Amino acid sequence: MVRAWVARAERDRVLGRELEALVAEVAGWVELLLEPRDREELTKLLALHGRAAGFEGLPASVLALRLMALEEAWATAAPDTAPTVLPYLRTLLRVALDAHSLGAAEARELRHHRALRDMTPVFRAAGGRVVAILLGPLVPELLDAAMARVLHTYAGGECSTIVLDLLGAERDDARFADTIAALLAEPAVRGSTVVLTGLSDPARTEALLRDARAELSRVRVLPRLSDVLG
């Protein structure tokens, strides 16, 4: 069965570079297909395979051709069991392709987050201010990276104010409030003021900061970044 699959996959040029690992994986699929009670486990494996393929950038057409090659191999090598196995293989094809889409989307999101992390402006401004212009989703990866750069820049000069502009960011939430509370509690910035600009709902943000037990006496809210730098 596996030899028949390799021949068809080779014909379609979809074997890839990791031939031994792929053949071993397909051999495992074949074993599970022979036992109807193991098919739920096989469905999970195909979902993981498809998701990984999408995340790694393998074209969906290659994934589809690999599974279609298994259908052809099965029909040729085991025609007696083909009527019961082939319909399930079609289901596995749909599962794998759906998971591939998910994996590809996760890879795109990761690349997007990395780009935002690397391009987030953090700089020193006149008057002892460190300015960070937050962009995109306020997820932990981006927030932590931005705050680390803020603290590094703050430590590099005599500063007394940290300005965070959120005009280009998604709506702030409790996680952002916790981040601000932690920033205010940093010994390195003790006594400094945090200025927030570009908030979508300042009253809501203030309530979130209060819930996070942030030191509100050291927080100022202004409508626009230009109000700070102008």
C-alpha cells in the first residue's frame, strides 16, 4: 500500500524533501485506517498534519494531492476494502484542508505580529519623555516587547515621563491595564508619569486601570499625541 502511494506521489511530485518521515507518517495513517475504532485518532492526526503544513507554507494543492494519491493507491492495492475506506479518506481530505487554512492563517498572524513588534516606534523626546506609539493588537507578545523597549530607552537617559499613544492600536482591555499597572510599579520608573493618548474610551480605560490597582495619581490622559509633543 505504502509503496503504491509513494509511486503515485512521486508521479505527482509531491513527496517533498523529508521523504522518510513522510513515508513513515503515511504508513501510520494506513495502519489506523485498517482499524475503524482508530479513525477518530486518525482524524486528529490529519488535522495536526494539515495545520502544520499550512503553518510551514506547504501549498494546499500539495497536501490534497498527497491524500488523493493515497486514495488511488488504496483503490489499486486493496480494492476489497476500498468501498469502506475511500469515503472516509474524502472526509480526511476535507479535515486536512480546513486545518491547513487555519495553520496558514496562524502563520500570517505571527508574521504580522513580528512586523508590528519590530516597527513599533519608541523614542526619546524633549522634556525627558519616552514615547511609544503602539500599533495593532494589544496582545502580550507585542505589549511585552514594547514595554521592554520603553524601559530600555527610559534607562538610557534622564527621563521623567512615559507617553503611550494608542491611536493606531486596537481597543485597550484589562490586559493592557495590568501592563500599565506593572509598568508604574517598576522600580526603574518610580516617581515618573505615564501619559496615555489616542484612547477610544478614556473613562473605560480609567475604570480598567482602577480595577488593576494602577497608581492613577501618576497617570494622565490626553486626547492626542500632539497635545504632549506640541
